[in-house]
Amino acid sequence: MTAWTTTSATSRSRRLWESAPASFKVGVAMLIGHILLASVGPFVAPFGSAEIGTGIPLSGMSLAHPMGVDQIGRDVFSRVLYGAHIVIVLSLAGTALGLVIGSLVGLLSAYVGGLFDEIAQRVIEAFVSIPYLVLGLLAVYAAGPGLAGQPALMVIVIAIVYAPRIARMARAAALDIVTRDFVTAARLRGDGAWSIIRRDLAPNAASTLLVEFALRTGYAPALIGAFGFLGFGVQPPTPEWGLMISENRNLILVSPVTVLGPGLTLASLVVAVNLTAEGLARILGRSADFSVR
Amino acid sequence: MIEVQDLTIDYETASGRLRAADAVSFTLAPSEVLGLVGESGSGKSTVALALLGHVAATARLVRGQVLLRGENLLSLPPALLAASRGRRIGFVPQNPAAGLSPHLRVGGQFVELVLQHGVVGSRQEAMTLARDQFALVGLPEPHQLVRRYPHELSGGQQQRVCIAMAVACRPELLVLDEPTTGLDVTTQARIIDLLKDLRSRFDIGMLYVTHDLGVLAQIADRVGVMYAGRLVEIARADRLFSNAGHPYSRGLIASVASVEGTTVRARRLRGMLRRKELPAGCAFFPRCDQSEPSCADRPQALECVSDGHSVACQRWKAILTQSTATVEAETQSVSSRTANPAPLVRLDDVSITYDRRSVWRRLLGCKDRLVVKDLTFSIGEGEIVGLVGESGSGKSTIARALSGLLAPVRGDIRFRGLPLPRLADRSLDLRRDIQYVFQNPDASLNPRERVHTALSRPLLLYFKPDHREADQRTRQILQEVHLEPSYATRFPDQLSGGERQRVALARALVARPAVILCDEILSALDVSVQASIIELLAGLRRETGVAMLFISHDLAVVRHLADQTGVLFRGALVEFGRTEMLFQPPFHPYTEELLLAVPAYRKQARRSRPSASLKTRTPSSHGCVYASRCQHHRGRICDEEVPPWRHTVSGHAIRCHIPLSELENERVIGIDEDGARLAAAIS
């Protein structure tokens, strides 16, 4: 134990990494791969994102076109590389914003309770009862035509769609925590609501919320794609993966690889985020110094 | 009859193997009661379960055998083992609520058991047997009781059902795993009486696992002491208590807080069992005061020191020659303080309810069910007031009312002469002055917060110090509660139960309060840890002059700590006054019951009541709260009239219809020698 207090911060994080669950390490490695892909992808892509006539349309997998060529002759692999940063930024940022808003509302609702909780819950239920797409479209419509198709708007739309659902989750997790003695102790002591939420509720609900975050990040690209498909999200020819999947899905039987390429890439991102978040949740479930346990 | 040989069991944990039982060997003769005692983590429950042929899924049997009349239970095929369990070996679990299936009627569970083992042929016979057995274990109205669900029974009754089921097939051996740990003192005493009674009637051998030596003194023939998975001493009970040969056994004995008040400052156990940091030699070496350097690397084996007495310590000769007198140090209790300090907190006719006070209920004419009724007492500056009573007596409710979590329905609570407002209206300063320490330190510390953060939160809130000052103060407060400053970086799950409670105390102390409300803060801790916390509290009071409301169900603990003590029964005070006076006649009948129930190994001759059953009358709403259970019930007046307070010359108050002079004589009927001995021990 005494050794622990004297070791430097670097070796501490090294020990932390070594004792982390294997799934977490795999997830982090995959995530780093994706981020690398997103940052260097456009520079190493063999073709441009909107370049047509790169090959015979729907010609399937080949060495020059590992993910095939779409119906207007664009190289799918290059488009996946170009689109990586869009997906990562939009879905992660949108879900993260939704997580922040949702957790705050949910935790506060559980902590304050009473009438405030009742009202907040009814409002959240109203939001949740509106289907994803309709709610998103309402938000796009409210923002006005000038903003349609802007990435920032997409982030906000995703946050609006996700926040109420995350809020419910956060409230459920916090309801159990607020009854525990350490929260009562903080209340008796005179700590404010914000302090209690920040130091007592949020850290203890973190593992639940992180899993929720990972799951939702996985759905976000599909949601972005759906909006694009309807003409309200990111517009073609933006190489957004969800958009690419929906553009090519009619031709899945003719050339499966043009759909599977972006689809599997998206899936691997989802798996990466999930593994990371789950691993993080497991780490947070224990104390930071594993050697003692 | 049963022979355990070289039993060694490992647990597979995330960080490697943990030896839960290490070469444990002992025998148990027919109808003998063997007690197995040790702190949590000593492996006593693992051994107990092995006697049932059970090895947990995460555990691995390394070697050894458990022979029941020559048959090794650990290698028995599952079918035969299942037939032996319950039939030849009965088991009584620690938590009866968990031992009974919540959605089956208790009679049904009993029937299932006896049919399974073919004790009786038909369901009807089984049901009759159930009623007989329930009557045998002293359950009231067995005819109705068989149709009840477990949650409709009290904890003591649930445990009786478990015992009835365990002895239903007349087993040769009964394994009891801390059967009374979750129960009140009074209930515990009755369960022990019952077990003694059963043993004398049916010649059942028992293995009684507990951490409470006081209990073993009453029931065990022989006692085995376990430490870190090893049996370190085994001896006849009387010999162990009078002449223990292992330093750990001596420490355990010294740690038991007794009502006599002799041993509180004796040489208790220090430190805690850390299974990860055991030396190659004697496992007890890091905590041993009697050790020699060679103890660290020489493993200790049980060695026979006299007939039936074995000790695993190379220094047993030296230790046995030390008389127990060296262990007993100061007889003076901590609670000798100047009388009548200025009142800090005053409660006047306070009544509290958990009912919601809605207009609707008032319209319907619903009366509030009062948890606490017309309570009057005060806590002086720097005074420790103890509140004693069984669960459900409203002790914690009072602390909650003082803390502001509950508002009284009637009455007046004053702090420094001013009315105490609702929590929301309390100033930061007032909140700082009244600090609360919870029963269970696992729940009262934020698991995601390091000790340092937990302590600096109240500091920053109340005193707004800069970083260096806060650091310094945290360090200082950790020292005050006898924890290493390096603990500041730990998370609660890296601390033992006792250490967590120290941190919780430190968190209250760091606010420099005027009064600390201690709500059963010892009940979740091991005996050895309890003793050290009591001493810590006494020391803190001496140094800081903080007042305390000390709530406990344990009279012995209060005896050592409190200046004044109140005895609560069903929300009403029945006795209040200076703590020493509480332990001297005249006793309130309920206090007398409590005192009789305290297991203290010195008084083996505790009078057992004629019947182990509960004598209960229906509680009445008008009269004396205790009337329904009173041994000295005086007829109608007790049921119908609220008894008056009677004051002794020494300023002690007892609420009873029976005049003081008679109360003083009454006890002769109840506890002739015990009472005398108690009085003698105290004076």
C-alpha cells in the first residue's frame, strides 16, 4: 500500500491499464484504430469522395476496390475513409451532448423528487412517445431551412432525440442512490443539489450511464443516415456511412459488398465503443487501485 | 461422532487463491456443543459448511475429510449427501429471513422437508408434526402459525422455525452459523435457552459458529478459536475463558465488552486480519503483542498443553503463566464525569410518527401511529447519553428527528435553548453543530469517493480553508481516529468495516460539532473492532468535549460509554438516569429483562426462564407499554393506566406502577444471585 502512494502517476496509469479487463483493451485498440482512420483516411484514400467513374459500377470486390464500386461509379472504400470523421464526430458529439443533458435532468429529477420529478417525468414521457424520426424532423423544421444539413444541427437533433431516453435511465439509476446513507449525510451536512449530483449521484450512476452512452452511440449513425435518406440530414453526396448504406441497400443482392463495407465498418465502431464503455463501467465499479482488492 | 481431518479449502478469487481453511482438524463427540469463534474472514463459516459436505462453487477442497461416523461427507455422491443433510445433520443459517422461502407458508416448508426425508408418510401427519415441532421450539399458537408466511413472523420467530426444521428429523448434529447475530439481545437469550433445552432433550451434538464469545460461554462445552483459516486454540469452554493459551484468544476475550465494566481498557486486539499480508510463520504474528522474532517464519502447529487443551503458539508456556489479571487493567469506567452539565439538546414531550399527515387522513379521523411517544430528556454539553432498546423501539427515530430528517408531531426540541427548526431552515452553523453517524459504514460512505474527498467536503463547506489547510486538517483528523494518513487516498472498499466506521466518525468530527448522533454505529462491526471504536469514542470525548447521543441495543456497550442512559420500549422511555444506576436495583422490569439477556461469559449461571416460549398478552394502547411482556404484571392497572415516573434518591427515574421498594425486592424472584453479582461487580 505504501508503495502505491509513492509510485509516479505514469506507472499508476500503466498498472491501471494492465489490470483493466481484456475487453476494455480490445475496445480501446479498436477505437484508436477508428480515430486514426478518421484522421488520416482522406489523405490515403485512393480516390476522391465524390469522384465518379473510378470503376465499373457494382462490379463487386476487387483489389483496386476492396469495398466495391457504387451505382454511379464511386469507390466505396474511399468514401468510407472520407466519411469516418463525419460519423465519429456527429454520433459521438450528438450522443455525448444528449448524455450530458439527459443525465443532468434525470439526476436532478431523482434528487429533488416530489412535484418537480412528476412534471419532469411527464414531459420526458411526452418526448419519448414521439417516434425518433418525427421528433428529429420537428427539430430540423424548427431550426429553419437555412440550417438544414448543417453538421451542428445534426448533433443537436441527436441530442434532442436521445436526451429524454437517457434522462429516464439516469433517473432510474439515481433513485436507488438517493436513498443511500451517504446522500442523506450530504443532505444533512447542507451540501447543495449541484454538489450532491456532481459528487454523489453522477459518479455512482456512471457505470449505467456509460453503457447507455455506448449503445446509443451505436444507433446514432443509423439515425443520421435515416435523416439523410429523408433529405433532412447530411445531404448526399456527403460520404456519411449511414447515408451510404441507405443509398446502396436496394442493390444489396447485386453487389453486397457495397453495403457490407460501410455496414461492417460501422459495426466495428459500435463494437469498439461498446467494449470501451463496458470496460470503463467495470473499472468504475471497482476502486482505482486494483492491487489491493 | 464427527471427525474433521486436515480440512483445507481454497477460494478462487480474482487475485489468486485464498486459503479459507488451513489444515483444520477437530472431533465432536455425540451431544457435545463445540463453539467455533473468530473474526470475520477467519474461515469459521467455511468449516461449518464443510460439515454439511458443502464446498462453495468458487471454493476448492485441497485435502482433508469430514467423517460422520466414519463416512467421508466430502466424497459422498450427491444423492446420498442430500439424504444426509437435514436428516442426519441439521443446519441453522445466520439470516433466517434468507433461510426461509418468502413465498411458501412456514408450515408448508416444514412439511416439504419431513416428506423429503420420509420421516412421516402423509401430508396430514407431516402437518401434525409441524405443529408439534413448532410448539416444541416455543412458537406461540402453532395452529395458526403454520399458515403464515415468513415475513409475517418476527426475526426471533423465523429463527425458531429454522431451528424447528433443523431438528425435525432428529439429526445427530446441528450446525449453527451465527444463529443469533441478527437478533436483539433479549431474543438472542431466548434462542440460546431453546437450543440448550433441545440439546438436553434430544442429545443433539452442535457446532456453534459465532464471533461472540459471550454466547459461547452460555452454551458451548468446548471452544475452538480460528484465525486466518487455522485453528489456533481448542479447549474446554471454562478453561479457555479462565486460562487461554493463545494471544489471539486472550485478545478476543478482552475485547468482549461486559456489563461488569472491567475489561474495556484491557489489552484488546489491535489491527485487523489482512489475508493478503500474512507472514510465512504464525498468521497472528503482525498483531501479536507476545511475539518473538522467530514467530514470523516458524509456522505454528496445534500442540497439546493439557488434557483436551491445544494451542498453536510456541510461546504458550509463557502466556499460560501470565495470570488473566494482567489482561484486566482499569476497572474505572469512562463515564465518570461531573454531574449536571448545561443542557445542549432538550426534548420535551416529543412524539414522532412516520405517517403522512394529509388532510385526507385527518378527515377520515386516522390517528397517527406514534413511533415515539411523549419523550423527555436532555443531553448536556460534552455529555454522552445512551439510548437502549430492541429493534423497533424508536431509538433511531429520535436521532433522525434531532438531525432534522423527521419533524416531531408534537413537542419541542431545543438546541442551546432555541427551538430546532426543520432541516431546510437550519443554518449551516447549526448543521455543523449536529453531526450524524450512520449504522452501516458501507452505505454511509460514497463508494466512488476517496477518504480524502469524503473528509474535505464538510471542511470546505463549513470552514472554506485553502488547499494546504484542508490537507493538514484531513491528515490530523485521520490521526485522531487512529488511521494512517496514507489512508487518505483509499476508496471505502479498500478499508475494513471498522476502518470505514472510523472514516465516517472522522467525517463527523471534522466539522467540530457540538453533538454527534451515533445511530447503532457498532452493530455492523466485529467484537474486537467494537471494543477499539468504543475506546476511540471515549478518547474523543475526553479530548474534544463533544456530546453524543449514543444509540445501541447493547447494554454492555452503553455501560462503558454513556454518562446517562435511557431505556426505550416501543417508543417510550421506561427508565432514565445515570448509567451506573441503571445497573443497580431497583430495575424497571424491562431493564431487568435486558440485563438478564446480556451474554457475559463470567456469569455462566444465567437463570434460564422456565419456558422458552414468549409469554405475550395483546399490547394495549392505553396502559404501560411494557405491560404485554412484563414478568411482574400487576393486573388491570398496568393495562389501563400510564404508569407514573418514580424517582430514586439518586435522581434515577423509573416508569412503573410497582413502587420502587417493591421493585427492589421483585428482582429477588427473578435474579437472585445474578443481580447480586451484577451489583457487586459494579460497586
